[in-house]
Amino acid sequence: MTILNETYTLSNGVEIPKLGLGTWFIDDGKAADAVRAAVGIGYRNIDTAQAYGNERGVGDGVRSCGVPREELFVSTKLAAEIKDYDRAIAAIDGSLTALGLDHVDLMLIHSPQPWDDFRGGDYAQGNREAWRALEDAHQAGKIRAVGVSNFRQHDLENILEGARVVPHVNQLLVHAGNTPSGLLAYCESKQILVEAYSPIAHGAILENTDVQTMAHKYGVSVPQLCIRYTLQLGTVSLPKTANPEHMRSNADVAFEISGADMDVLRDLRDVDYGEHSAFPVYSGK
């Protein structure tokens, strides 16, 4: 399971493990067990958010997993609704308190718009205010790296105009069937590492017969193929699961997808998110 030992290096020199554990939809009461199980398997990258409502449980798992804090990479996200400096500063401290940690390794602005107006109004100034708060917390040593999530190119350009720190990370919906190639290239040009959330398309891609056939060709499962795809795109892959068997399987991706098959997966445009289409990030906006 060598992937669990592999890292990328952010533009500020901080190392981030290539494969992480996503914790969206993991209840606060079950999060600690999920984190402990993942760390026991070898995961060192744990991703949460204020909006997930499980920072307390994730922090408990981090503190009680038996691995030194400095060997773990813990990320959280500033709630999408917070678009002013003072509330952002308070919320950053709130996350540290909830997690029970004196610092996090990465903190992101969760979305350029509040979820109830996703891809809607103009929050340019609010995002600059929230970013200034992250920069100040970064300078104070509370956050080792700072970034954004769900930001398109114009959202990033807005931040970059007045930024003291270029975002180290942009966490995006990236999976076979949804590969924003232009945005990935733009982020790379700015030395912004992309993290891929929902690399298995929130499960939707499991039913795709072409992907099933390709996975069979490599002797792997569809989730393994999809995780490997995001890794070969040069992104951090963040599959979400509380199931230790799935954690193990998700990390067993020591195979190489051919260039031709990468092209097929990159061009795939056939995904139905089913019941999860109600969530803003899956709504096609």
C-alpha cells in the first residue's frame, strides 16, 4: 500500500499525503472510530469541515489514534456562509477548539458562495475578507497551509488580486465523468494543488458499464480505478468512507492506468448523482 506513504509538496514546502480520508456524512459520534481505523490502516491525511458537524469526533480520533500529531495531516474548512473577516477569525478559532488541536495543517474556504446561493451572487469582497482571515491565522501559526474549495478560475483570480499568500490548495469535485481540465490546468499554472473530493462520484459511477469493463481489465474494482484516475491526474484523492474494509481497498491502488484509458476516463461525461443531486455541488451549476 505504498500510496499511503506518498506525498505531494505544496508551494510553501509543506508535504501532504496523496490519499486521504474524507469524512463528509460521517456522524460526529462515529468519526473518531473512523479516524482511528484509517490511521491504523496507514492513512495520515484526514479531511473534515465545519459544515460536516463532526470536527469534535475527528479531533478525538486524531488525538487518540496513537500516532504523533506531527505525522498526521488534518484539514478543515471555513463554513461557506462566512464572508467577513471577524466571523472568519472567530470560526477558525472555533474549529481549533472543536478539534481540540493547537493547529491544523490545511484550512479552506468551503465555497465561494453560501450553499443556499451556490454559483449565485457576488461574494468577491466577502471572499477576500475570509481569505485575509486565513492568511492571518496562517501567519500566526494556527494553519500550516491555506486554500479554497469549489473555486472556479474567476473566484481564484479575485483572491489572487490582493493575496499575500497564493492558495496552496483548491479542493474540487473531480472524478471520471467530471474532469474540469481547464481549471486543473489553471491551478497547476499557479502552483495550486488540487484535491479531488467524491473521486468515486458519490457512488454514481459504480453503475457505468464502460468503467466496469475497464476496471475488470486491470483486475481492480471500480472505486480503485476511479481513485487511481484522480491520483494520476496529479490530485490528492479524498474518498469518503467509515468502513475499514473500504479504506483498505481504496488504498490498494498500486497499478498504472494507460494513457489511452486515462483519455477515455477524462472524456467521460455520463454521471447521474441520483438522490445526491439535491446537494449544490452535484446540481450541475
